[in-house]
Amino acid sequence: MYTATHPVELSERVIPDWKPESGKYFCKTYALPITIGEGCWVSGGAIILPVVTVGDGSVIGAGSVVTKDIPANSVAVGNPCRILRSIDQRKDKE
């Protein structure tokens, strides 16, 4: 999960009074929230970007890059992450 971000425009991103000797970063950065619902499974290597919500009971596939909200009870995979199917659509075979 990656929550750090910064403005896109250079004029908004760079701190105006920055000097190399100040020891501070020259770029404005901040964190934004990520929301992961109850009972989710986020597989290995998945990246979830800021301001994304993964709905309750969803599964995110390995290596996926989640750039948009994922509804509850969904299986989502890929780069960019796309909804493969709803978990409710599959019936247990017993």
C-alpha cells in the first residue's frame, strides 16, 4: 500500500525557499488514505494507490496495481486492476 503523493505541477511541488544546505526535502509530499474493508485478501506484491477503497470481502490478485475503488465481494486482478468477477456469482460445488 502506497499512500505518499505530491502535486503534479512543479511550481506547486517545490518548496519555494528551499536551499541544499537546509537539510530539508525540496518537494512537498503528503499521505492520503487507503480503505480496506472487512474480510479482504490482498495478495503478494499488490500495490494499492492513495484514495482507493477496497470493499468488504474482496480479493486483490498478486501483483495487481489498484488505482480505482473496488466494490465489495469482487475478485480484481491486473495492472491496472480490473474486476474479474463478483464472488457472489460463483456457487460452491458440493
